Amino acid sequence: MQPLIDNARTFGQRPEEFAKLAEGQSPEVLFITCSDSRVVPALITGARPGQLFELRTAGNIVPPYVSPSPTGEAATIEYAVEVLGVQDIVVCGHSHCGAVGALVRGDDLDSVPAVRAWLAHAAEEPAAADPGDPTVAQAVQHHVLAQLLRLRSYPCVEKRLADGRLRVRGWYYEVHTGAVREHRVDTDSFEAL
């Protein structure tokens, strides 16, 4: 923890670099990804402060849209689309995902009931060609596509997609190589960016 504290102490010693951020934000992308500490959207994309609006959830899960009692995730998506006017939404899954791995393996999650309840939002249980594969690559990619389908059902997203003001993208990040792949609709596969 101490190196993090030391960096935080010196971080604000360059106020000229941050003054413009006080004027507001206008990110072009909502980046939805896992809470995993190995997945760092700004590092992956090279984004500077103000360029990405981020939503991080365990397993990069987009929960169902329920209007009478919306979730914090739904509010974040709606704000990004309707208020900030993002032009792209990226749902980024990653290799070695503990959440997707737990679903694939059918792990006993009784000791973490909140995690178990959250993972129930996964849309459908991701399938894996090889449940023993530590990267769970195929399952994660399938999971990303399921979350994209869920995302498309949000009223604000559906409306912006229909009028051509929004694009949604599915990415897969390999934590062990740093490679990023994007789902291509024409080939129905994840290919290098």
C-alpha cells in the first residue's frame, strides 16, 4: 500500500495538467469491463483522464434493465448514453476471469452469497470447450457476446443504435499477453484489433 500512498502524495503536484478536467467531461467511449485488478482500461487503450467513462463490474456483467428499480450499472449506462453522448460502448472481457471461470466450473459460491447472486445476472451460463483451460477464453468471449445482447436491450442504447449515433463493441483482453481482440460480426470471431 505504501507505494500507492507515496504516488498519491505527489500526484497532485502538477495542477496545470489537471486544471482543464475541472471544466467537465466529454468521453467518447463507455468502457464496461471486469473489476479484476489486472484489467486497466486506460493502460489498455492509452486513454488520458476524461477520455473513457468506465463501468467496472465483477465479470463485466451488464444486468437486465428493470425500469421500476434500476441498478447502479443501468444508471451509469443511461448517463453515459443520454447525458454524455458517448459514441461507442465497449464490453471488454478478459482471460483468466475468475467470475466466468466460476460459472464454467460450477464452483460452490455458498461462502460468497453476494457474488453468487451477482453472477446469476450473467444472462446465460458461458460454455467452455475445455473447462480445464485457465484462460477460459472461449467462455469469456461467449459471455461478452451475451452481455452485448443484454446491453442492446437497454432503451437508451436501443434508441441510439437505431438512429446510428452509437456503436457497441465486444473486446477480449489477454492478461498474459496484452493482446486485445474485437468481435467481428462478419466472421463471428474475435480477431486482433
